[in-house]
Amino acid sequence: MQLREFPDQQDLLHAISFKWQHLVMAHKAGLCLGVQCDSLKKVAVDAKILEKEGLENIEDLEYKPCVGKVMRECFSEADEWQNPQFFFYAECYEWKLASCNERMLQAYIAHGKAFRKFLTAGKNY
């Protein structure tokens, strides 16, 4: 994947939206509870990234316990890496869909794919 050399404002807004959705899912799983995401949410909602990309808001999706199990497994695997790449979690969740094919994980994976596509296409709004 070839990314643009210098990130622009839209790149950063997508990254914020992606991280916000990940934290929402983590909070629903009882993980990362000490990490606040209100400011990320405000930026992402104001930028309308979910709407522009046709993505679901994970806040609106039902949480199933297997989502937390998959997240914990992927967090553990990430600890084994010195510096996991930015899309590691979305890819890890995709690898584990067979054990937990839930809409929440699918929505996060879709967000990761949309963000990666945005970065490689140079799309601007």
C-alpha cells in the first residue's frame, strides 16, 4: 500500500474517526475504560466521516461478548509485536471473524477498509 507522503486534514479526521470507533467498541467490551473518547467523538461527528463513507456507528450496534473475547485476543497478539502497524487490529479482527461474526466487528473492519482505501486513493471531500 502506497500512502501519500504528507497527511492532510482529511487523513487526520479519518484516523480520529477510526480510533474513536475502536475505543467505543473497547469500552463496550470493558477495555480501555480509562481512555476518554469524547473529544475524538466530537471531531469525528463534526467531520461526518461515518456518513461520508457510508459506515455504521458502533455506538448504535449491539454488543455481544464474543466481540470482547476477540478484542482481548488481538490485544494480546499485539503485545507480542514490538510495534504493530496502524491497521493491525482491524486485520486481526477480520482473521477472527470465524469465531465471532458479529455486526460490531464487521462495522469496525469496514471502517478500517474505508480508511485504507481513502489513504491510498487520495480522496478529498
